[in-house]
Amino acid sequence: MGAVQGAGVVVTGAGGGIGAALARRFAAEGARVVVNDLDADRAKAVAGEIGGVAVPGDASAIVAEARDVLGGTVDVYCANAGLGSGGTESAEEAVWALAWDVNVMAHVRAARELLPAWLERGSGRFVSTVSAAGLLTMIGAAPYSVTKHGAYAFAEWLSLTYRHRGLKVHAICPQGVRTDMLTASGSAGEIVLAPTAIEPEDVADALFRGIEEDRFLILPHPEAAEYYRARAADPDRWLTGMNHIQQKWEAVR
């Protein structure tokens, strides 16, 4: 794909799951890929597989090092690292704070580092792995749902603010994906996500279709668009339907 051939790409949280699938696909399309993950061994394994470079560590703090590795320029940044924090409003402050830091502020910090150069040259691509929870919600996971709404809002804000200056933004919003995060979601994931779960590679395919079509919102599960429209058109009906799912979950957990 011409849009990424030879591009310098950073993928955070790429030691497995969606991140690894994105890293593999960008490399297959001819990009030069930096693989980031907190787990250094996993980052090195994926980088070795695709001919990329591993830059392990906190996703919030690796932009400068990744830029150096790529010869001074990051063309595409995939803010993929995320935390699937479950719990209700009663979750501890530390849980809420960590979810906010990883799912939202890591994206903000990356944008602060990247935007000056991108806006100066008039091009750059920011890919945010959000979740359908950022458009809708997820039962049993208040910190995750709220912060994924924040991640979506930030991606949307970036796009509307800078698209006339050459910034391309993509918000990926899948439902269930067969990853460790889905496994960790327990019975809530089994009820809501598992029945229509897809492979991480399907998410990468959806992103690349979106890049070709220059689309902001990437929906690996097309049915999420119908749910999103229903939520906007009649919030009370939608909330009642989600509450029925909540009650079903409470009966089995």
C-alpha cells in the first residue's frame, strides 16, 4: 500500500493481540516498524519475526527513542496499548487513575511529541485502538468504558482540529477480539463479546481498508454502526436493552 510503503511506524502494546497483528501487517506492506510493549521479551519476539526494532517500555515515554530508531521521523503512530480495567464506580482510585493514564493520557502524551513535526511538514497518521466500548459501553467495566470514551473523544478532537493541516486520524472500535484481554473479561466478555469475536488479523484488515478509504471510524464489526445509531436515536430504548444484558450477566456471575 502506497500510504505506508517505507513509512516509519510505531505500534504500542505490540507484543501480542491486536498490536502484534498491526505490526505484522504494516511490515508486510513495506513499513519500517518499531514494536513497543512493556514486556521486552514479547516486543523483541515480534520485532524479530517481522524485521522490526523493539523499543520496550512505557508507551507514554518511547516516542523520542522510536523517532531516533526510525532515522528521525515517525510517520504513523499506533496508540494501541490499553488496559481492560473492570469494576464499578466502587473500583479503587488507583484502578481509575491507571485506566485513565494508559487508555487516554498515553495518547495525549504521544500526540504532544508527534504533532509539532507533523504539522510543520503537513502530514502524519495517528491510529487509536479504542474499542466499541468507546462508542457504546461495556457491562461490568466502568473504568474501561469511561476511559475508552475518552480515547475516542481525543481521537475525534485531533481529527476535527488538524485534518486541514494534513493529519490523518483513525479510531479503531472493534467489539470482541480473540486476545488475552477478552479472556480476562470473564463472564461479561463471554456474554457480550465472545459470540461475535474476531481474530486480531481481522482488525488489521479493517484498518487497512480504512486507510485506503481515508475513513476516521474503523469498525471491524460493521454491526457496531447500527448499535451506535440506535444509541443516538433513542438513548432510553438502548439503555433498557443494555440493562437487560446487565441483568442476564448478574444472573450468571
